Amino acid sequence: MTTEELNSPQGYKTPVGILGVGHFVPEEIVTNADLTKFVDTSDEWIVSRTGIRARRRAAPHQATSDLAVEAGRRALQAAGTRAEDLDLIIVATMTPDCPMPATSTMVQHQLGATRAGGFDLNIACSGFVYALITGAQFVASGTFRRVLVIGADCMTRLMNWKDRSTCVLFGDGAGAVVLGPVEPGYGIVGIHAGVNGAGGPSLTVNAGGSRMPSWSEGVDSSDYYLQMEGPEVFRFAVSVMGEAAIKALENGGFTPDQVSLFIPHQANARIIEASRKRLNLPHERVFSNVEHYGNTSCGSVPLALSEALEQGRIQDGDLIALVGFGGGLSWASAAIRWGGKKES
Ligand SMILES: CC(C)(COP(=O)(O)OP(=O)(O)OC[C@H]1O[C@@H](n2cnc3c(N)ncnc32)[C@H](O)[C@@H]1OP(=O)(O)O)[C@@H](O)C(=O)NCCC(=O)NCCS
């Protein structure tokens, strides 16, 4: 076994890392106080149950691709990669601009990524981490050298403002990373992914697909909106988040105490706190910005990663752990040794 193989626990032929990160959120801030003007809720209820104080809402003219393009542009800039040099674009989203064409094709066009292929990936809020580990496979195999992975969602478009138990939780946002080869010992060192389809009915958007097309008789407007059995999803999230991180770390030969920064899906501060305890990490080794953005679904993990970097919370050589979870029910995680960027 070569040194390179020893340092690539996934059996990656080429070690794969994140070369640049960027995020974009729409301008409009909707605070809890703003919501109380049209939702029967209170700042106290939302903050005590979720830790959320505000979220962003896309302007009427904005759609998911607009957020994705800007996040992608910023990640390319951070990586020092030209759009023309991209081989592949993966957009993780559950709120594409439309069923067809795929949002990734709009991003390809807007960025001028003339050589790139592209596809969308939908596995609800777990989407970004699934897209990350999918994109990594292309680099690891030596097939591609530059892959842009974007997580973007306009969740406010799926909110039923009459359903106070869900509409206060979500917001709009996007984050992106550029993947490429890194030095041995760096990059993605462990991954894990899972689904439990039996839990699917607890988190759904029922209409607009082939089972219940938008034109079918008897479709109720609530069928177009996100519906959730909150307490059930809460129990699932608490049980899966820490375990998923542990499995990705174990997969790379690491233990939670070696983690410099844990970046979990930003759905609820109580879920994040439960997973912090499960991993036995001090508060300063867990990143959260749920307070400012709520749950941005596929945007959540890369938006948190991007802000963590901006705040100087990640240094070269740090071991970080990312976890996404959501509808499906689904989850995915990745352990990453930060840095090791190669020239060119
Ligand atoms: C939704 C969630 C915050 C609810 O918290 P909770 O602690 O279970 O809520 P409680 O059971 O304490 O409270 C429910 C009560 O609050 C009320 N309530 C619900 N939403 C409310 C709101 N926005 N404002 C005020 N009251 C609200 C309910 O009507 C219910 O009242 P009742 O007891 O009189 O019937 C929680 O279940 C959750 O976070 N679930 C996971 C959601 C998630 O992360 N989803 C995304 C996955 S990707």
C-alpha cells in the first residue's frame, strides 16, 4: 500500500479536498417579530424551541438558481478556479427553479462553465453532504479535477404560513464548495450515508410530482407545502446526527475528541446541542448560525462552513466533521482534514 492509499481511508485513488467555499443569502431579513404580524406565534416560543431569531427570504424575482450562482461564483473565487476549468457542477436542492431543466444547467450557463457537465441531486436537507461525497468520487477516481458542489434552497416558497409549527423554522440560502485533488493526508478522510424510508411520511411535500401532479383533482393547496411531524423528526434528528458524525470519523480512523470543529445541519439549536453532548465536544468546537438563518435545507451546511471559515474558526490541518439530515428520512456525513491545497 502506498502512503497515498494509507492516507485515503475511502480507498480514494486521489485524495480529494475543498479548495474554496462561498455562500449567498437573499437580502430580506425576516425576524421572529416580523412573523408575529401574520403568524400566531411569539419570539419567545420560537427562540426557546429552536434557537432561531431570523431567517432570509428570497425576493419575488429570485429563485434557487440565483442564490446558487452567486454562492458558486464566490466559491470559485475563493478557490482561484475559473468557471471554464470546471468539469462538473452538482446542485443539491429540493426547491429547483422548475422540474425541468435542472437547476445545475442554469448555474452552468450563468457561470459560463463551458466545459462542465451538471446534474441536480435531491435528498432533502441531506442534499449538500450527499452531493459533496458524490462529487468527491469523480475527483477520487481521477475522472475530473474540478467539481463545483452547491447546496441551495428557497424553503420559504414551500411554507404554509397557516402552519405555525413549520413556517417559523425555514429560510432561504445557498453555499458552495470547489472540490479538487489535495496532498495526501488532507481532504475527505471519512464518509457515511444512510436513509430510513419507513420514516418518509413524517416530512413531506405531497403535490407536484408524478403521484399527485399539480393538475390532479382534489389537490389541496396544503399539499404543495412542506408538512412535518415535528416531534417525530426531532427524535430522528437527535438520534442520527451524532451517530452519523461518529461513523464518518470511524470510517477514517478517527474519534470525536480529535474533531476541531463540528458543523452540523442547522435545523434547531436543541438538536445541535444534543449532538454536541453525544460527541462530548466543548461548545467552542461546534459551529452554529441557525439563529440568523433558520433551516436553509441544502444551503445549511455549506453556509455554516463558509461562515466558520470567514470567522477564522478553521485552520489548515484541522479535522472537521459535517453532518446533514432531513426528509427521506436521510442523513450523510463527512470527516475532512482541512488544507493540503496543491498549486494549480
Ligand atoms: C417543531 C418543533 C420546534 C416543535 O417543538 P416542540 O418542543 O415539539 O413543541 P411543543 O410540543 O413543546 O409545543 C407544541 C405546542 O406549541 C404550539 N406551537 C407550534 N408552533 C408554534 C409556534 N410557532 N408558535 C407558538 N406555538 C406553537 C403547538 O400548537 C402546540 O400547542 P398545544 O400543546 O397547545 O397543542 C420541534 O418538534 C422540532 O424542532 N422538530 C424538528 C424539526 C426539524 O428540525 N425539521 C427539519 C428537519 S430537516
